[in-house]
Amino acid sequence: MTFQRARSVEQRQVRRQAILDTAASMLAEMPVAEVSLNEMSRRVGLAKSNVLRYFESREAVLLELLDGALQAWLAEISDELAASVDPQLSARERGDQLAAVLSRSLAGATTLCDLINAQPGVLEHNVSVDVVVHYKRSALHLLATMIDLVRSHLPELRDHARMVCMTTLILAGALSTYGRPSASTLAAYEVDPTLAELHLDLASMLESAVGTLITGALASD
């Protein structure tokens, strides 16, 4: 893809979206650490200097991608929770249903989990204060949306809903790395099947952890 010089707001927005779409497609193929600005520029059909006209760094691209991925996930999870959490059940049972839906959905959101995991150590570096402020303000809004959504199905969590939501996202990011072992590690499990006990299934491990977290929060009052 080759672009002509962008001369209007609409054309500039098309460029920005093309860069974001390219970064997203790269993340479907490789981990965050391997997404380079040079390769991103090559794939989108712009010189590196031109990409930097729209985003100040590789990290700024990925931070905006994280914001969009979290927005999309929250939109999807709303319908899933409405269909899966039975309001007639006890708080404990609804908590288990909530944990199951959140965990299953996050386990399938590979790009979102990768970006969450990279946020503090990678994405929030090599970016200006303005970029971080913009992202954090949006993140606060999205967190509030998630909290309201969780409370709508489990109001018994009360003030603990914030902690449950934040910890669930952090756990999903951290555990996602362990849920995708290297080729050598998979081969090691084949050589010695007793090692397979260490092979983490992301969805089940996350469901167990989030379920325990919710149960503890419900019992703390």
C-alpha cells in the first residue's frame, strides 16, 4: 500500500487507522517485543519518518492499540455477561459465572492480553507525558465502564468491584505469557510427560484465580 500526501483531516485519520491496523495484524503474528517501527512502516507503505508524523513512537502506536482493544472487548463482554449470568442465583453462583465468562473471553483476546502485559514495562516508556495522560484518562473511563458492568451482575461486590476488575485484567496479561509456551518447552513436555503438569491452560487457570478473587471479595464484608 502506498499513500499520497495527506492534506485533509479525513486523510490523516485514514493514515492513523492504517498504521493501527497494521500494528494489530503484526501482533497476530508476533509478540509485542518483535513489533518494530521499521517493519510497521514497510507494511503500511510509509517512510518511518512519516509514521512518526502520526505517532511519536512505536510505543505510542501500541498504547493506542491497547485502548482500542480494551474498548472492543468491553463492548463484546457486555452481551456475553447478560446471556450467561443468571440474576436468580446466589451471589457466589453469579460470581462463578462472572469469573467463567471474563476468563473465557480474555483467554481468547490474545492481542489485548499481550498489550496489557506489556503496558507497564514497555508501552509506557518512550512516550511523552501528553500521550500517557491521554491514555490514562481513557483507561480510567474504561475501567469505570467495566466496574459498572461487573456491579450490574454482582452488586454484592460493592467497592471491591474496582479491585476485582483491575486484578482480573492484570492476571490475564501476566498469565497469557505462560499460556503460550515455546516450541522447545512443548517438546520438553513430549520428552517427559510428567512435566506437562506445568503446562498452563490460560482459560482454566484464569477462571480459577478470578473465581477465588471474587469469592474472597464477597466474604470480606
